[in-house]
Amino acid sequence: MKTKLLIFGVTGDLSRRKLLPALQAILKTDQFDDLEIIGISRRQITAGDVLDGAVTEKLSSKFSPFTMDVANEDDYRRLKDSLELNGDGQVLAYLSVPPGASSQIIELLGKTGINTPNVKLLLEKPFGMDYTSAVEMNERISQYFDETHVYRIDHYLAKEMAQNIVAFRRSNALFSHVWNNQAIEKIEVVASETLGLEGRNDFYEQTGALRDVLQGHLMQLLSLVLLDLPEDFSWQNVSALRRRALEQLQLATVENACRAQYRGYAEEAGNPGSLTETFASVTLYSDAPQWQNVSFVLATGKALDKKTTEIRIHFRKFHEAQGNVLALRIQPDEAVEMEFFAKKPGYENQLETRKLAFTYDADTTLPDAYEHVIVDAIRSRKSLFPSSEEILASWKVLQPILDAWQMDDTLPAMYEPGSATHSICRA
Ligand code: BG6
């Protein structure tokens, strides 16, 4: 189907680092020759301007700029006239804009009629700053767009290994049998990053680690681990299953949460005395019968010792000399690894830890999460996109921490850049 992809915020960081490279990869497959990309910005630009010249001929030929002021209603009318909304193609409006800017764009798209049934709205996070603002944002969106046409992007759900969590649980009897509190005692979901602020000062100062990564990315990964897998499972229903898993979580308590900041952050952010956390962790519990008494530890931070996202499933021990961990490595070096004990070869009765591992062959290229997101939005497949209810359920669980931290003006604990995740918040 003929698709016009409008990118609001095409000159921004996300577009340069993720979107345009993903589009470049998609176009290379020759399966999307009907795709046209319209880069919206205040000034006349080419794809090459955004990608600093690292642009393929194909992307260049598919890219056209549209200059407009996104606050000006007349400019939307001009945009509408250029789109032929009555044809049989579709339009994807992708909002890759700073927080706060999307509301107005959604409203102007709606008011000027760029919300016909063949228009899809693709939104980047943050979806609100807390529960209340997320409700308001949903109301604003639903004023102009039907939920079936709204695609909220959480690119962690679209990572190849995240998609594998359900595939792996569903297709391997061994794991289906032990996926409950009889066998599992703790689940960790950890995303550590080596990078710091990277110039996103204003955004990060208002956001912090809990909102930026934990509330969306980590909660979504957790929901994939916890969701119930009915016999008649279908990918079309996976969002409803994720939602149920999130709604079954108990509200977080501030006693089970911790925030910290890397040394030097406040100066870098230009805000001495900043209370913004660059590391956040929280332990959660579920009311679902199969997860009673299992703890879920979520942690994320910037300026840490390594870039990795991993889910670690800790199995209960029958006696002290045991310990099995199943690690689902989301990135990098995507893998599923089972850590287990084996007898050390030799005359002594000693044990050593070994791994059973699944990794991809070295020559396998995994599609980037943004390629999945764009392809699925074009094809109207919604399973990789969190629904408004999932977003609200996640905010609701974490709201007690947000409230408590907002009232607390003591400085977060400090950690040295390059610290290991497990060394932080261990007081
Ligand atoms: C984004 C956050 O959503 O995810 C960033 O805003 C973070 O702060 C990024 O760095 C991490 O994504 P990835 O795919 O590089 O792990």
C-alpha cells in the first residue's frame, strides 16, 4: 500500500541516530518501494543533511522535505493539501519531538483534518510524566484519533530478543513447566548504560532514570516475562496479556526503591544541587497467584560500567549447594544462557559454574528495533506497541515512588561514573 511517512522532528537526535538509519535498512530490502518519507522541519533539508552525508541513494530519492512551523494551523492545511488524504494510500504521522510539543501537534493535526481513517499516529515516549498527565495525554489523543490508529512506541518491546521472550516461553516445554513461583524466586530486569547525558540536559533533568527507562522499557520487559500464556495464544492479544500482567502488580513502595546520581552529573546538567536520579531501582511484587512471593527487581542507570540489558531469572534452591540462573540477554550479544553447576573435571569433587547458551550465528543480522516498529506500523500490526491502558497501569504502579521522591529534597546517593550496577544502592 502506498505509504507517506511524515516525520515531525526530522532534524532531531532520534531521527539521525535511529529513524533514518532504520528507514535506510527497510528500503534496502526492496519490499517497501511504495514508501515516501516527508521530513518536516522549519528549513529546507535533505536526508543527507540529517545523516551527515551517510545516506543511500534510495533514501535520498524517497525523501522530500516539507517546511512548516508546527505551531501554525495554516501550515497544517498546506500539509493536508499535499497529502491526498482521500486516496487509497495511508499516512503515518510520526512525532519525534521534545516532550511537551506533541500535544499541540496532535491537536493541530486533528483540527485541520489530518486524522482521517487512513492516518496513523506514531508517538514517541514520554507518554506523560506521571499517572495524571498520562491520563490527560490519552484524553487529548482520543479527542482526535481512534485508539486503533495510535501507535505508541516503546522500542524495547521491538528488540529481537524481547520478542523472543514470549516465543521462547511458549515453544519450549521445559520452561513452560517452571515458569511460576514454585520454581522461581526472583526476577531481575536490568538495563545499564555507559553513556551519560549526551547533551540532553533539559530533557533528562525533568525526566530522570525512573521515568526515562524504568517506567516504560523495563516495565514492558517485565510484563513479557510475567504474562499468562493461554493455550490459544495469539500475537494479536499480546498487548491485553501484557496489560493484565502490569495491572496485577502491587503498587510500589518507596522503601523498596532507591535513587542515585553519578558524581559530576549536576555540573554537567548545569544544575548544582540537582535531585534528578541517573540510577533507579525498585523491587515489585505481583498479586497474580502464580507469582506470589516472587520479587521483581528493576534497575537502570547511566554512566555505568557497561551497556547491557538483561533479564535474570533466579530459580529456587532445593538445598544450599544449588543455584541456577536463566539469563535472557536483550542486548548486546543477544543470548539465552542457563548458568548451572557441573563437576570440575579431575580427581576432586569440586564444582564449577558453566553455561548452556543460545546465541545467534556470527553472520546473523538482527533488525534494529526501529525497523520492526516502522514495518509493523506500516502493516497495521499492533502487538509491539503498548496500549494506553498498559501505559497507565505502569504509571499507577510507580506513582507512589514519584510522589515520595518529589516530596524528598535530600540529595540522592552518589556513585562514581563507571560503577557496576550491583554496587549502587546497597546501603
Ligand atoms: C531511550 C532513553 O528511550 O532509550 C535513553 O530515552 C536511553 O535515555 C535509550 O539511552 C536506550 O536505548 P537503547 O536501545 O540504546 O538501549
